[in-house]
Amino acid sequence: MRAFVAVAEEGSLSAAARRLHVSQPALSQSMNALERQLGVQLLIRGSTGVQATEAGMTLLDEARAVLARHDQAVAAVARHTSVGDRVLRLGIPLELPTDLLSQPLADLAAAYPGTRVQVRHMSTAAQVAALRAGDIDVGLVRERPIGPDLDAVLVVEERLGVLLTAEHAAKIAGPDGIRLDALAGLSWVGFPRSGSPAWYDELTAILRSHGLDLGPAAPEGQELIAAVKLAAVTAGAAFALAPPNWSPPIPDPVIWSLLVGNPLVRRTWAAWPADSHRRDLGYFIAALELRGPE
């Protein structure tokens, strides 16, 4: 998203590459991949530079909003850190409930003022690998790790609904929401399997069991951030999944709807090394566990 914003603002791939300290071919490939993922042209390339299309301008507004929210979240977490002789390295995925970490981090700062929290945004698979390599101390993951070397506790459950255009929703919505099988014919804006294989397999099995054709898999290595979800849904006959308390602003053409029967439940576990004896880590886990599933 930062790369796309830089290109749109600079009006030039070469200028944006210098701003981002990356090579121009790599940046050009990233923009091409983003357009393929969304299925819409975002940039008009010419001999004098690049210009955002109408779809590109829509994504530019959404990208700026999501980046501002990201920076706000990082700043909010940073307020709970303090200079000390211990660091608690925390991995987090996309789309956590907005209030999941605020109180546990505040409680940890009060109980262990010498512990400084470092937050890293990582997929579930990357977090599990980092836990086993000793690169992070605790992770919030979308599937319970298998094996005796990691402990885990369920901290939240989210009943997912659906994001789609108001036009499509008007055609298929019932009094209690939208039936999952009514989404047949729409493309799913999905995430790469490599980020969370077990959750991906569980989710896609449920979607297929309701007659949904999932189409081509999402490109590996590209995470599904909020701006991409909204842009893809707005651009065509597609739907995306999101919890009811989804924090990014939803543009007018798109609505969130309940799925009848709540067939899709996304779970998040806190996971940590089973042989850890850190008291501050234990305190943080207990604060998360007290919150419990929703």
C-alpha cells in the first residue's frame, strides 16, 4: 500500500522507487501484481510518467486511510512500552479486534514496567516459525500450533459476516441476513493459503460445501489488507469476509451483512514456547485469557 501511494503521489515509477529505496523494476512488478490481484487497472503508464485511473484514485484514498490507521495502532501500542531490561516480542496478524490488546498491554505495563513490548506484524505461519526459532516470545495465531513445544490458549472467536456491494446484497439478502450459498456466482476475495494453511483449508472447505466456486487461489506472499478487500469488492462481482466490528471505514457502495447461522467462525490463539518461564509473559497470557472468546 505504501508503494502504491508513493507511485500515485510521485506520478513516476522512478521517483517513487527513489523515495522507497527500491529498484524501479521491482516496484513496477509490485504494481503489476497488485493490478492482477484486484483485476482492475490502477495506473495509466506513459512516456512522461504514470497517472492513477478512477479505480486507482479510489484505492489511493483507501490506502491512505488504512496506512493512517496502521500508524495510529503502532503509536497506541508504543504508549504501553517503557524502557527496561526486558523485551517481550509479540507477533500479530491482520484484523485483530480493536480492543483485544489494549487492556492486557496496559495491565502488563503496570505490573512489569521494566518490560518493553515490540510488536511485529506477521502471518500465522511466520509466527509459528519465529516462535520455534526464538525470534518472538508470543504470537497471536489463527490456528492452534501442533506439537508439544508450543502452548496455546484461545483468546477470541469472531463470527464472520460478508462484505459485498449494496446492489448485490439487495438481491440475495433475507430478513436474517445472507445465506452462504446465496453468494454462489460471486468471486471470493481470499487470502494466500501459505499464511495460515489450516485456517485456509477449514474456511475453503465450508465455502465449497455451500456450493461456492472459489476460483484461482490468491497470489502467495501477498497479504489481504483491508484496502485491497474493499477495492476488489467495489470493483466487481466479488465478496470478502470480515467480522462485525471491522474497524476500517466501509465506503458507500459496500455493506457488511450477517451470514445466516454464523457458519464461519475465525479463532485466534495466543501461542508461546512451552518451556518459557518468563513471569511477564505468563502475566500477559493470563490477561489475554481472561478476555475469553466472544
